[in-house]
Amino acid sequence: MKKLFPKFISSNQIYCGSAHGFSWKSFRDHCVEKNNIVTLIKVSETNKVFGFFISATLKDEDEYIRDEKAFIF
């Protein structure tokens, strides 16, 4: 993703679907107990990119997280 957004990426990448697998379990295994997460998704068929930001800490529970700072782009 640094190639897509070189000016905005200043921290470490903690998960990459092509490297870690495209499953929810794999995403969760790498992102649980992390906060201030920016997730970028590139659709290979269209090359369009979308994503979301969440400031709350992700938990290893199947519950919704309330986050007033979260947004989708």
C-alpha cells in the first residue's frame, strides 16, 4: 500500500491479504488488540481502492464496536 499512498503511510504494515491470507480469521489474528487502524482494499478487477479507519481497539469478540472517529472512504 505504500506504493498507492507513499505520503500517508508512516507506520508499520501489520496485515496484508496477499501475504497473510484473505480470511477474516487471518485479518483478526493480525489486528486484534490494535487501534488506529487504516484498512485499504484494492479491487483487482477495477483497480479501485476503498477502505476504513477505526480508532477503537479491535477485540477478539464478535461484537460491534462503537467508534465516533471511525469512517469509510
